[in-house]
Amino acid sequence: MEFNGDSSSCEQGSLVRELIKGMELTRQLKAHMGLEVSDEAKGILVEGILSSYEKALSLLNLGGSMEQSQQHVVASTNVPGSPISVIGSPKSEDQNPVFNALQEAMDFPRNRKMMTTWTEQVNASSEDGLEAPPDDGYSWRKYGQKDILGAKYPRSALCTYRNLQGCCANKQVQRNDEDPSVFDITYKGRHTCTPVQRSKSAPTSPEKHEENKHHDHPMMQQQPNVLLNFQRGLSVDIQNVESKGAGYPLSTREYGYENHTFTPSIMNDNNFFSNYSPSFIPSPANSTSNYFSRSPCNVSTFGGVHSGQHSESDIAEMISAATSGTNYPIIGIDFPLEQLGINPSFPFDNQVFFPSFSQPKE
DNA sequence: ATCATTTGACCGCG
DNA sequence: CGCGGTCAAATGAT
């Protein structure tokens, strides 16, 4: 199967998707230039374009050859509140940080060791009788198991459904030798998918059945858990958050994560960390819009290049990206598009603004 | 029939 | 050369 290709190539795929999306949005903006489209609507497109390139740079920065590209990319993205500097004034290609980063990403193969990695120790309490660590909110697929020298228990390798969601994250699960109820979980790579509870039984942990059965509406199948993850995860260990650069989707569910060890292989990705800033904790009052715009794991699926047509996740990400991880003015998503004077041919539809209402395709 | 998991083989890295 | 990660065919579950 092709679920688990090389993670670096997967991140490269995400990078390409971001760039393609940026190009697509630019194309749309161009198409709307002559039309009676309000500046505000154009602004949304511009935000989307900027966000795409920012995320592309972020991907380069995170998974790419840091020592080669950071001097260009970080210098651009490090400036809070001035993301426009990335693609600011027209420059020659030689001086364009985006161009340089891209070129270098092509020139220097990604190093797996540079992937963001962190570990968690999960205590699956014995009364639960769990044979697997608790669900962390994401969909994982087991693709390998290996007996590790000196370890009592084998190590499981899991990946996300990257072909469906374009998510590059990997996960390793190993039961602790001393305390079999404790699982050492190592995450590699960053999520670009949404932390969603799948409707079908999850592959790795039986407790997922329990989580799903309470919710009838698709929206309810994921949002409460997502919010729980948000709130629990972000409230777990603020010291950790502050001292370790934090902001990972530390999901501490009812099983009690004992320890979080963040391996700061990439510590200077401001964009990335800002995506998970504690200031983005959704409140119950506005959790819906916050969820869409502040998901710690932005949707990044881009279903190919279709002129004039966007996949729903594409638009969702555009909205998400435009309001996350950057200091852009927040664009609300619950405004009527007509007020913005968006042309009827504008390829938005209501559904794309509410991707959570549509079930993930299997 | 479809999808997820298992498991032996293969491959890259140290 | 050994270890660990990944692949992919076989197997199991639904």
C-alpha cells in the first residue's frame, strides 16, 4: 500500500500543495481583478495566498534542511506581525527568500532527523484493561511492528492516513518495560490533518468505540473531543509549554499523560508554534468558529489543481490558514459572502466553510 | 468485498 | 554487520 511513503517526501508533498494552492489563489485573484468584487473579498484571497506561502515556508523550515534554508526563511518569518515581508516588495529571484528556500529545498534532500519529534508517556490505567494506548484524537494506521533489542515489548509504527489527508505525522508506540500500563509514544512530523474521531472503529485503541457512540451528528462526533483535546492539552503543562517551546497538540485525555518530552529538533519555527499558541484556546461561547480557525492541525489536503474549483478542504484551509499562525486580521467565517460582493462564480459554497459537517471520505 | 492489521523481508544508517 | 524503520503480501475482521 501507499499509505506510508517516506515522511520527508510527504512533507514535500504538503509543501507542493501549499505552493499550488497559493498559485491557484493568485490565479483567482487575477481572475477577479476586473470583476466587481469588493476589496474585502480580494483581501480574503490575498490572505489565503499569503498564508499558503507562509505555510509552505513553515514546512520548509520544519522539515527541510534547516542549516541551508533557515537563514532565508526564518529571517522572513521570524518577524512577528509582518508576514508580508516574506513576499513583500518585488525582488529578483536571487534575493527572494521564497525562491531561495524552494531552490534549497530542491537542492538538499530533507533529513529525517530534522523532523519534529517529541515523545509522550501515556498511562493506560489498568482498570481500563487497555492493550493499546489511548486515542490521541487523530487517525492512525499501523503499518509495522518491530521487536526492539533489549525491550520486552515490540514497537509499533503508525502513520496517518496521509493519502487521504496529506498528513505526514508518524507515531511509534512502545510499551514500557517496567510498567506495562505505560506506553512510550513518539511522534514524528507534524500533523496537517484535523484531529477527527473516525466513525469506524479505530485501528489502535478499543476505547475509540466508546468515544464515538455518544454522538449522532457528524459535527458532534468530532468537535467535543477536539475541544477537549484543546483544553486538556493546552492546560496540561503550561511550564512545559513555556519552557519547551510548546504548543504541540498535547492531547491528554482521561488517561493521564504522565510526561511530555519535546525533542526540539526544530525550535525556531515561529509560525508553527504560533499555530498552537495557548492564546488560541477556544472558549465554549465561540468554540465553533474558533475550531475552524484555530485548529492545531490545519487541514492541508489539496485535491489537485482544478481551475476555478476548490476542494472543500482547500477552502477550509484557506480560511483556516488565513486566521491561524499569523498576525493577520482575523477574517470571520460566518459572514454572508454576498456582503463582500463576491461574484456568483466565486467557487465558494457553504459547505466548504464548514468542513466538519461533512464526513471524511473513506 | 473492503479495509485494517500482522508479519516477514528489505533497506538504510551507524 | 546489526539494528531499527518501512514495505507489502497475507491474513483477519467487519
